[in-house]
Amino acid sequence: MPPPPPGMTLCRLPTATLGLPLSLPCFLSRPRLSLAARRARAVAARASSSSSSSPDSSFGSRMEESVKKTVADNPVVIYSKSWCSYSMEVKALFKRIGVQPHVIELDHLGEVCNGAMRTCSAVHLLTGSLTIHMSFFTRKMAKDINPHLDGRKLLGGANFASAGVGILNDTGIQFANIIRIQKQLRYFQQYQSRVRRLLAGDGDGAATARLILRQLHGMGARRVLVTGSGPLGCAPAELALRGSRAGECDAELQRAAALYNPQLVDMIRGLNADIGADVFVAVNAYRMHMDFISDPAAYGFVTSKVACCGQGAYNGVGRCTAASSVCPDRSVYAFWDNFHPTERANRIIVSQFMDGAQEYMHPINLTTILAVDAAAAAATFN
């Protein structure tokens, strides 16, 4: 690598947050100052800029407003230097996750960040940081956990480690973009919160369901079946959508159902205990479906992968219409269309509603409920 140009220093920027094995070189046109010194310089520059009434000051104000408008008008904004390898990696990261940021290459604008009131100086004043690379997500400088780390991506885990940090904030002060220990802890808290929301459903679905069930009880409902999540990953629609090669169920969707359903049972168990009666019954729709999906021949089906009516792979693309391909005998198919079981499959499910053991109907099945309620009614009128 050639030596840095005169007046510039060569720094090693840690890239642990990008999942890269090596530190990447990046030239910074500034001396290595302490964090306090950098903040003091930014504050002083802001004060100097605001107190000046020169044409340069007016131009600087316009540049600040231009930066603010750019950030406000775009969900993701990156102020970059085209030759900086750290900036290159950040742009490549967004490309890998399918996000198209609005990128401003400061060197293409003739920026040298030498104190003149230009774009990069305006960014420095607005953020209080002298780092060349800046990323903004939805109008805020990138200081929180990646906003694109959500949904099923959360289940893969997250790493908040950053090379060069220590217990004290001054450790690694020579590096411009490290994640200090307190920020790592904040990231972990945000990650926990997102995982909880994912497992409970959007808007804390478990708490919302509990509230709705209590309202039903308050309105007089005394027997309520609460159906859990079925094996969504095995529906013909998902097999087609996710490109299943041999009819295997989608693992991520199956895992989501496996995480949710036990929580549903626990919630219903606690709610019934609070009420003092078995008002609510958890229906294990996942198990009921998986019995004939995993072994269709045992239930008289020729397939549990291909729908009777539909089009495309597994007949799982689109709705069942007059133009669809229709099987000659729906009674030997587990699925009628891309999501719904056939009548014969539904009869198998209903039989578990009526007589299923506790792993299917918790705490009791419908036959037991009818017998208990009939006995209670007879005792009341006798």
C-alpha cells in the first residue's frame, strides 16, 4: 500500500460490526484527537459559525439546511468518500441486505474537509463528529441497532462485539468507528425487545390475546376454543413460494409456530387459573395437521404436498379458479387449495376437537366439555 498523502494520517478502522475478518485502511484528513477534544472542536465550530454574519456563514447555513433536507427526504443516507475502504464496505453491506441508500460521495463534490464550510463540514457541525463516513437511518444518525435486523432475521442471532473497546470509554480512542461497551449493551437490550415482540407477535400479541379473552369472559363467554398456529411452512403456497425442492416444509415458519404455540398453552393455563374454571381450551392445530402431513398414507391420502386445485408448483400459486388444474379425486388430497385442507382432512381435525388427548386439546376436549356441561345443567334443573 502506498504511504498516505502529506497531511493525512493512516488509521485502522475496526470492522467487527460488518462481520469482516480484518481491519480496513482508511485515510482520514484530520489529526487523532480525543473524544472530548473532537466534541469541543465541533461545538466551537458551531458557535463560530452561528456567530458569524459573513457571506461564508450564510453559505454554511444553507449547506446545513441542505444536509438536513437530504436526510429528511431519504430513508437511508450515506455521506461517503469513494476511496475510503470503510465507506465501501458499508455501501456493500446495504447492497447485500437489499437496501438502496442515497449516497453522497464527498470527494466527487471536491470536498477536502479542511475546515471550509462545505457539505462535510456541515455534517460535522450537525452531528458533533469528525468521522468521514456518516450513515443516517430514517432521519437519525446511525447509533441504534440495524433497523433491517427484524422478523425472521432475529432468530439467527446478533453479534455486538467491536474490536478495540474496553470498559472505559477512552479505550480505543484512536479508532473512529468503534462501538463502546455501553452502546453494545443498549444494542443487546434493543435486540431482546425485538425478539420478544417477534415471539409474542406484533404489538405484543400475547398480551393483546389475553386482554381479548378476558373481555370475552366478561361478556358471558364460558367455553372458548383458542386455535394455535398451524404448520404454515407446509402449506402448498409456502412450498411454491419458497422453492421447496422435494416438498420439505419451510424450517423458519415451522420454528415460528413451534415457538408460539407453547406460549399460547401457558397463557391459557394461567388465564383459566385466574378465572377458576376451564373456560378457554387451547387447540393444537399444528399437531392435528402434522399428523396427516408427515404421514399422508396412514390417513388415506396420496399426497400432503400438492393441492387438489391450483396452478404452478405444488398447485400452490394463486387461488383456485375455473382456470386452475383440479385433481380427479379430492378425497385423496390433504389440501384443497394453496392453504386450506380438504373436507376429508377437516373431518380428521374435527375428530381431534371432539376426542383428542391433552396434547391436542388442552385442558379438555369437546366431548368432555359437553358431558360436564350437560351434567351441570341437569343438576341445576333437578
